[in-house]
Amino acid sequence: MKDNRRGFIKKSAAAAAAVSVAGLGSCTNTVKSTKSRPYVRDAGIKFTELMSIDSPRVPFCKMLDINYAVSGVIRMQGVSPWDPEAIKATKAAWEKKGIKWLVVEGPPTLGTKTKLGLEGRDEEISNFITFMKNLKQYGDVDIICYNWMPVISWARTNTDYVGRGGALMLEFDYSKMQEAPLTEYGEISKEHLWDTLEYFVKAVMPEAEKIGMRLSMHADDPQVDVIQGISRIMNTVGNYERLLAMYPKRCNSVTLCQANFATMPDLVDIPSLIRKWGTDVISFVHFRNIRDLSGGARPSTHFTETFHDEGDLDMYEAMKAYYDIGFNGPMRPDHVPVLATEIEAGMRGGYTTLGMLYAVGYMRGLAEAVAKEGRKS
């Protein structure tokens, strides 16, 4: 399987610069469910939630039988987050709650110095390698979700977009960011970010492969080409294939954040991409929906996030595609609306409790449907 994947990635890299909608379409639907399978709850997927150990969402997750966590590392005075003591403490705290720590999202010691190639990046990278090794040894975690968005992470221009029934959604309108000033780092080109990413990949991926760690790249969010002078490079399928070609092994993998990929200019559709890449590439999923408000621009320059059941993506077909490729890794809801009592409490953002509860119930229903249909096929 590794040899097959290596050959696929090499071929993809050679064509990455000329990727088109038509060309991508010819490579889709390469993985299909051809045999019936015994029914497995949640279609075999490990439903997870992003939360800290003291989050109010933890008891809700236990009630919902979500027994996997995506989290960072407990901060301890005098202890670095990549030290064994911090990692052991985090694992133990989750185990005490009856939850398995499955994914680190937003790892420590991978910051601006590494992504912009500044002085001190070698120390950051060395600490990152130490973190990987200790996380695997003492935390029993084998997926790290990271991104290549220096200085400005995911961005929205409005947290009060009024959606269904008065629920509050996150909105992005690129026109409202056009006059935003450059950051202190000035203009950062795509070529420079490719250089820094390749430097990181060459240093880190061989070590990740040795220990069985999967580094899972999250897409730029939003998908626009530049924000406040800082370019974005993880914003097309072709660019992802360029990343995968740098080190064509399972350790070099993808967080398929559906809403981000949905606005990429060279995407056919989400289910086709899932079947094209399969589990050798996809290690982690953010199950999220979105509605384009830009009139069809790609990447979208104006969008709002939605309830999971009302956006532009066909979530049933996406879940069916994950089932068809045999995906059994972690999947979490992402960027949920803010609902009534939470609005009254002044809450904002995409990680509130009530929206998460609705999303998980919706996801579990989809998973049951595709798994039972698979049993009959």
C-alpha cells in the first residue's frame, strides 16, 4: 500500500501545477464499497470533541458516549509542554474522566519562527521533534493536527451573523479585510512559505515516520490567497498534493476540514476527494458545513458557517464516502452556531455546547444510516 501511495503522490505532484476541475474529476471515485460489512456503531469512526480537560463540554460528551478527546497539553509551572511530565499529566487527567486522548490540535513549539523561517526556528523544530516522541511514548497519541498559517490563524469578520431561528453564525467577508494593515512582518510571499514548509517537512517527517506519528495538515481558513500581506499556501487540492509529494508516507497526512476544502478552486466535490485520497492520506476529519455568499467565487470571498444540516455540502454523501474508504480515525464537529440561551449569556464563536450537541446527534444519525445501508449492500 505504501508503494502504491508513493506512486500516486509522485504522479499527482507532477501534475499539481496544472490541476483543473476536469483533470481532478478523472481521478475521483477510486475507492468504493464493494462488499457488505457487519454493522458497526458510528460506522467505525471515532467521534471526538475539541476541548480542555476542565471544559463544560466534557460531561456532555460522556453522556453522548463520545469517549475520545482532541486537546492540547496541560500547562504546568516550570515544565515545558513537550516534557514527559506535562504529557503524562494530560493523559492521566483524561483517563480519570474515562476519555482517551486521541489528537493534539495546535501543537506547542510550532510557531512564527518556524513558519516564517526566523532565527530560532531550529530550536522550535527540535522541541517539536521532542514533543512528538514524548507524546507517542507517554501520551499514546499518534495524530498531531497542525497548520501553515503564520501570524494570522483562522479569521472571521463577524461573529453575529444571524442564521436559522436567530442562531448566531460565523461569517467571513473578504471585502471587509482589504484595508487591514500589514502585520509587523510585512509582505510574505507564497514562495517563502513553501521554502519554510519544506524545511520543516524534511526535518520532522523522517522522525515522525520512525515513531508512527501522523502529522495532519489543516487547510488555510479562509482560503483566500493573502491576509494582511501574509500569503496562504494550503488553499488548493494541488498545493496539498505538492505537500504530500514532499514526503509520500502515511506520516504526512491531511486533516480534511470539509468547509475549507469545499471552497478550493480545484475541488470537484468533497465525497470525490475523500474517495480519491482514502485513509492513507486522510487521518483526521473536521465535519463542518458552510454556505457561500459570494455568488460562486472560488475560493469563496464571502461565506457563513451553518448548522450541519443546511449548508452547501451534502453531508450524507460525505459520511458515506468516509464509510466507503473504511475511515476509522477521529472525526469531530467544528464551528457550530450559538443557540438561544448561549446568546443570552453573551457567548460567541464556534465552540459552544448546544450547537455541538446538535451536530453530534446529526453526525451519529448519518453514520448509522450509512453503516446499516452498507450492511445490506
